[in-house]
Amino acid sequence: FLREIPIGKAGKVVGYDRALRGYKGKLLSMGLTPGTEFTVIRVAPLGDPVEIRVRGFHLSLRKQEADTLIVEEIDPKS
């Protein structure tokens, strides 16, 4: 889950959870396409929302939106 990536670490969008696909179009329109890299900027105390930096801008995602994303933590130096 996106909320499990530590603050300051980078991740990459791998895909979308089929059970929550109602948010897929919204996420795609925000630039969160498969292969897109991002950095976790901040997470609210209860995990909602999560702020990420993606494609040069900051984006806050609600819990349901964040849980729709299938992500993996990456090492941005590789």
C-alpha cells in the first residue's frame, strides 16, 4: 500500500486494485499511470490523506484513492 512507504522514500505505480477500480479514472487523470515514480512527502497521523510529489507537483490522496494504487518502493538511484 502507498501508506506503507516511508516518508521521503520513492515508489512506482505498478497497477490498480480491481475491487476499487471506481477511482482508476480519477487517478489516471491525475497522472498516476503505471510506471510513474513518486516520492512520499507526508502522511497524516491516521494515514488519511497521503501527500506525494509526482510529475513535479504535490498531490494529496484520500485513503480510498491511495488504497486503489498497487505500488512498490524503489531506490531512485537505480
